[in-house]
Amino acid sequence: MARKTVSRKRRTGETKDQQQLGWCETPHKKSRVSCSSRHAQQWWCRRRSVVCALRGREFRPQQQHELHLQRSMRGFAAGKLPSILKEREFSLGRLNKVFASQWLNHRQVVCGTKCNTLFVVDVLTGQIMRIPMLKDGECRDGGSGVVNAVVAGQHYYPTVASRARLDQQGCGIHAIELNPSRTLLATGGDNPNSLAIYQLPTLDPVCVGDDGHNDWIFSIAWISDNMAVSGSRDGSMGLWEVTEEVLSQAERNQSDQTVPSYAHISHRVLKDIPKEYTNPYNCKVRALAFNDNHKELGAVSLDGYFHLWKAEHNLCKILSTKLPHCKENVCLAYAQDWSVYAVGSQAHVSFLDPRQPMHSIKSVHSRERGSGIRSVSFYEHIVTVGTGHGSLLFYDIRAQRFLENPRTTAGGCRKLPGDTILKLNTGKGWLNHDETWRSYFSDIQSFPNAVYTHCYDDSGTKLFVAGGPLCSGLHGNYAGLWS
């Protein structure tokens, strides 16, 4: 019987490996049953046929099971971790009150203070590196949005308008935020009314937005990789865009000049929050939080209102509602997985779901009257609450209760409901015994440090906590790593 002739010509568009191996002769044949879901996805990308599609369905349940297992493990760890955290305190010298912080990487945290200092602390060595503040420019071109580059650290002669703003120096840096790709950092400038943008990981200056607000910037939220919204004490929200032109100019400036320089940009949109229902002088934007799934921006004002805006290339108001607890609403966080906002007030944490009727807002008492909720964050199903009395509380939104201290619940004796709550108290920090302290507070033994800021690292196993004395007239600081 004659042997059938097989053509050995290469088919168009096929690689050499594809000609030599049929679908059943793939190098992954032997390990197809035991390979991970990652290998299955790679194999499916290479082979697109009906048979391969049916084969791929065998791996999807395994992949879903692995994701569900990982999620369950993270949730379990999030609930158990707070009870075993131990504090390691850092020395910040004579800096005054840390208001904002964000992790840059696994060992560096960037912080901003009331004394208008931006610095990076190494959590392994405790070393501190100060970052130069970005100044306003004298000359602006509002039409182009980009102004002449200014050399960092160079002195300039202020105009009448900028000289008036110098009287507001000293309020400090209240917000630090990283964009989704972690390539840009937004914070306050040398003028607390201005928005400063730095490049990561080098922290080289990119630009300053210095023509939007007439009062201090309290909060910042990135709504995309190159667009950020700032909330100000003047009751306005500014939308800023860091264009490719600005980024290219910043890169040229870093390579061409020994001393870094930066551009100046104009706001893209400037909107005032509604003032028709309350005292217009108390409509100060205090906190912002962005919902990336629905492109919605939540804002809290000091008059006790929650505002929701559609935020993409513009800011369009969706709703405004009165909060059930309207005193000292100074912090806000959003949980993507739970679609809920958490608002901190004088003694409560309120949870809002914009999809539900506003009368169904649930509030939880913090058990610490008068000190106020100063910071709030989500990690998995645990809400971490920082108070003005220098303590950290942990609320489980699935169980709808605060985590309990295992040491107090281990005994057989019954305790009051509030006595079993897990509470981590911050260390002493540093307090300046200046004239104010000697005149009014010298008879008080110790002052708790308000937890103005806290943030988890990517692993969720390290919690950076910082703040300072609650009284505005006192000068001091606290920073610690809980791990």
C-alpha cells in the first residue's frame, strides 16, 4: 500500500512550533489536569477552538475556587489581625501634628503635617526625608492651563493676591492621595490653597494648581490616572487634569536642569457645593471619597450634609442629604466591595448606600463621647476607626458589631458591653511644653494623641498610625507602626 504524501510546507500565519504540534500534542498535555488556573488561561489564549473552549471550562471552577479561598483567607486574617497588632513608635522631632499619610511601598510612608512639612518615613529604620514644597507662581496664563516653569526652591516676589494668601500659612497638609497606577502623588502646596503634584517613585515635582481655591484644601480624590478633585474650606470642589503635555514638560525639566522645576496648571472645573439649605459660611468641603465602579464622588461638608456627584470629565450633582449626626463630620471612606460610604462624626460612624433610601442610614456609636472620629478606613469587611482620644476601634460590617478583645472575653465573669471592645491605644508621642502648655495645661498629666490619619499597606498586615494632640493650641506629634 502506497504511503500517503504529507506536505511539509509551512502554513500561513503559523509558527514553527504550531506546525510540529497538533492540539493533542501540546507541551502541556501531561500536566493539563494538574496545572494551575494561570497555565490554563495561557493555554486558552494560545488555542482558540471549540475543543479548547470545552477544556477551558474544566479550569474555571478551579480558578473560582482559588479566588474564593484567597478572599476568605484575607477576610479571616482581617478579623483576627487587630487583636495581635503591636506598636512600634517613631520619633518625628519637633514636627507638629501629622494630618495625612499614604504608603509609597512596603517600607516607606509619605506624611503631611500641620506645620506644612511633607516627609517620607522609613518604617524599618525610622529615618525621615523631607520633600520640598511647591510654591505658587507669580504669572499665570489661565487660558492655556500651563504656565511658565518655576524652579523649585527659587524665591519669587508675591503679588497682592498671593501676599494675602500668605496670611493663611500654617494650616498644614490635610490630604495626600496616590493615583490608581501609583505614578503620581497629589497633596497641598506651600500655599495651602494650592494643589501640588509629584511624580512617583522619585517624588520629583510635576505641577501646581494655584488658581482655583480661596481657602485651604482639606481633601483630595483621584477619579482617574490623570484627573484629581480637590475639596476646599471655601466650599468649592476643583477638577484638575495633569495632561500629557505637563508630564512631558516635567520629564524634560528633570533631565535638562540640575534643580527640578515644575509647571503651573489651571482648574478644569470649579463647582460649589449646594448652600441653599444651610448656613453658607459653614459649607466647607471636609472629605472626599470616589466610587470607581459608578464614577461617583462622595463629599462631606461641615454643615452636616453628604453630597454625591457624577465625576468623569466634569462634576454633576446627583443628590444632597442631611446626615443623622451632623457635628464634626471630618472623615469619609468608601468600600468598593460593599458599595457603602462611612462618615465619621463627633461620636458616630454612619454608613450610607446611595442606592438605598436615605432614611435607612445606619449609625454606630464610637463609645468615646466628645473626642470625635478623626479618621476612618476600610480593609476587607473591617472598618478601622481612629478617635480623638488616641485609640483605634475595629467594626465588623458583616457582623455589625465592634471586634471584641479576646483577653477580656476569655474570662468567665460578665462585663459591661463596652468593656469587651477591642481598643488599641497609641503611645505618648512628643508634646512641646511651650508657653501655651505652661499657661493652660501644665496641671494635666498626659494628653492622648488624636489619630488624624491611618493607612494599611498592600498586604494588610501593617497599619501606620499618626496624629498629635487634639487641642489646636498644643504642639506635638505621634507616629507608630502597628504590625
